[in-house]
Amino acid sequence: MAKKMNVESFNLDHTKVQAPYVRLVGVTTGQHGDKVYKYDVRFCQPNKAHMDMPGLHSIEHLMAENIRNHIDNILDIGPMGCQTGFYLQILNNDSYDAIIDALDKTLHDVLDATEVPACNEVQCGWAANHSLDGAKQIATNMLEHKDQWHIVFAE
């Protein structure tokens, strides 16, 4: 058996998951009782597919800006280095259904977008590396499997 790692996702058998999915990774309780819920929002099957950087970069901007219109207390939504998904962190909201609803609405915002927010040299560190069409394709692929987002492991 492999040594238990400090990073939760390093202990996840990536050969057993079935993307796309939305998985609660864990809950961290602060010293005053606030709770941070961390989700693995997996868009692509690990080691089989990944999001191309321009599309991933654009969907990151679009989701980061728009998800806050659909649910309160978002701390962060950021891409995984492996380019297969995002980590979503939210404060004091343990409703999986609310997360799913917010993600659904946010991905529909991506499909309706006419531009990528903050896609300029003043607001972005690599403004030339964006693709609105790529972001829309990623959103489309994720939404096509919404009925399976709750299924994490292949049977």
C-alpha cells in the first residue's frame, strides 16, 4: 500500500475515477467554527484528457467572475495543475445541491458570454493566452454530463 500523502488528491486513485464529476474533498473548520468546503470539480478524465491552456484560462476567468452571482461565500475556484479540473472552495455552505446549481448556472453563463472578463494586460498575467471558444467547448462538454456529476468512481 502506498504511503498516505498530506495532499488529499495524491491519495485519490486517479485510475478509478470517472470524470466529469463534482466531489467533496474535505471540510476544514476554523478556530471560530467557520467551515471551508473544498470540492474537486473534475472536467476531464485524469491521464486520458485535459483542457488546453487557452480554453482553461478563459473558463477560469469566466467561472471565477460569474459563480459569485449564483452563490455566496465563494473563496476561490482555481485550476488544477494537471489541467483536468478545478478546486472550488466555499465558506459555510454544505449544500451539494446548491453547489451543483451554481456550477450549472455558471457554465451556462460561459455559453452566453461574448467576451472573457479581465482579458487584458492590466488585469491578467497572460492576457494573450485565452480562448472564448475553447471555454465554451469545455463548458458544453461538462454540461452534457450533468446527470453524472454525482458519480465519482467507475463501477
